[in-house]
Amino acid sequence: MRIVAAALALFAEHGVSATSLQMIADYIGVTKAAVYHQFKTKEAIVVAAVEVELAKLEEVLDAAEAAERDKSSLETLLTQVIDLAVEQRRMVSTLLYDPVIVRLLGEHEPFQQFMDRLYRAMLGKNRDAESRLRVAMIASAIGGAVTHPLVADLDATMLRTELVRLTTDFLGLED
Amino acid sequence: MRIVAAALALFAEHGVSATSLQMIADYIGVTKAAVYHQFKTKEAIVVAAVEVELAKLEEVLDAAEAAERDKSSLETLLTQVIDLAVEQRRMVSTLLYDPVIVRLLGEHEPFQQFMDRLYRAMLGKNRDAESRLRVAMIASAIGGAVTHPLVADLDATMLRTELVRLTTDFLGLED
DNA sequence: GTCTATAGAATGATAGAC
DNA sequence: GTCTATCATTCTATAGAC
């Protein structure tokens, strides 16, 4: 869907609220009316855009749930999440922090359930405060680091490698 | 300034772009025109709001620069940054990730210089990729964790204590 | 599926009275 | 400093022709 791709690019740059349907239409070279023919509302575009991005996460999450939960499967999950975050570098902070998307993730039930699955996969049976904080920190560290000005000069491969090393270290998963 | 306080509260909830001057005026019970009498543009309000928040960071940064740079002064800085982040829990992700504010931090010279000072205080002479990534991760982990749904139930004291422990651990500053 | 045209509301900003 | 009133623009969304 060209519309969703355009929306994602514009959301990442300007945020959801500052992205108008006119901007999306211009981006792909059609009129607003053409966009409205495929999506009844702007909100529907936002939902579709979030779905597209979460779908990528879902694949690695399925795999993680299928495997038995041990150090190596957790490390695999972490590595794949990092791969995705680095690939989607420009999108990440929008998906994690844009107020419109945050509200959507909290209200839309399918999204809520998905986030629960993700957290459960990373936490396992450890639901104590420290474990939850560790996961919250790791998730934020990955999401924030990939767009941080301090490491804007690092190429994707370098960033990926170092992030995997430092996160497995922090979670105590080193071999 | 009541306007700035209102703006900050609304920015934190809706983001800068989704916050109109009408909303700010309503919040403090005056008209838009009254707001425009004190701030020529919406941008000026955003600048003032960011200045107010950065001013809090500036105090602890001044202290860090005055002290000689060693483990204990770095730990002090980290602890105070965490204190501020926990106190300003609702504001943090807006200040770090709102597209309008990000653009402002990058374009406004005083803000740029301030961020440089902050990074320098945390990095010291270590400008290698791993050190920069560690700082980027720590900054993101702190900023993200304080608003993360996984730890929304933790009270401020608990969150503060655990964050200090885990971040000093990650930076290798434990005694 | 795409277009033109437009409705109806909200936006940032200004003029001028009190 | 605050108000009413207004302007020009932009926004989401819809109607209807091709």
C-alpha cells in the first residue's frame, strides 16, 4: 500500500498530528479524495501504519514463543528486535512515543494484546519490579539509541553489533 | 509563567503539534489574544517551555562541571539526572522525542550548546563508539523507563532507587 | 480509483476597544 | 493585560462527475 508507506515516512519526520492528508496525498502524487477512497479516516491510516510495523515484530515474536524459553532463545529474540530497530531507525521513536500512536496502542485491543505478548516473551515468569524495569530500560535503550545524535555517525552494522553486545551484557545473558 | 506551565502540561499529553493556542488559553482561563500579548508566536511558547525544563538540568550540569571528573562525580550527575527524569516523568518523552522540540534542539544554538555540554559531562574524554553508544543507551533507558507501561505501577522512590542501581551497574561505576 | 469542488470546523495570528 | 471580532489559511471529510 503506497499510502501506508507514505504515511509512515511522513509520520516519522513530522509526527502523526503534524502530518495532514494533503501531505500524504502530495507525497504519492494523488488528491486527498483518492486517499479517502481507500481509508475512511485519518485514524484508519494510522492504524494500518502501526499494523504494518508491528507485523514485522510479530514474526520474530512467533518464533520466540515457539522455542523453549532459555538464554539462547531470549538472545535470539533480542537480536532480532535490535535488527528491526536498526533497520527501521527513523520510525522507532514515532512508534514508541508519538502521543497519537501511544493512545492507539493503549485503546486498540489487538495492539494491547500484542504488546502483552511481547513483554511476556521478554520477561518470562519474572514479573518482579527489577525484571520489569530491566526490560523497560532495554526496550527504551534500543529504541532510543538507534536515533540518538551521539551515535548518528555509526553505520547500521556497527550499531547492530554493539547494541547486541551491550544489551546481552546488561541482561546477564553473556556466555 | 502560567502560560508556560499550561503549555508544558498540554505538550506532555498531546504533543506540541496537537496543542493549539486555544487549548492553552482555555487551560488557564483566558483568550487566545491574551496569550498572544505575552508570546508573539506559538514557537516562542515552545522555546520558553523547553528553556524552563533545561534550566533544571543546567543546575546539576554546572555542579558536575565544577567537580573534578571521577567515578563519584559522574555517579552524582547520573543520580541527579535520574531524579529529574522521575520527577518530570510525564514531560520526559515529549522533551526527548517530540518532532517539534527535536527540531528546535537541533536548530536553536543555545540548546545545541547545552546538549553538547551535557554529553561532554557524561562522556569525558571517551569519544569512542562504544562509550558514545553506552551514554546514548543510558540516556534513552532513563528517559524511556520512567514512562514505560511495564513500570507504571512503581512509585517514584522505588523507580529512582532501582534506576540508579541499574544504570551505575551498566556504566561500570559500582563501588 | 481518480478527479474537482466544497462544506464546516479549527488553526495561527492581528486590529482595536477597554 | 484582557477582551471581542475577524482574517487568511489549513484541516478533515463528503458529494458527485468521469
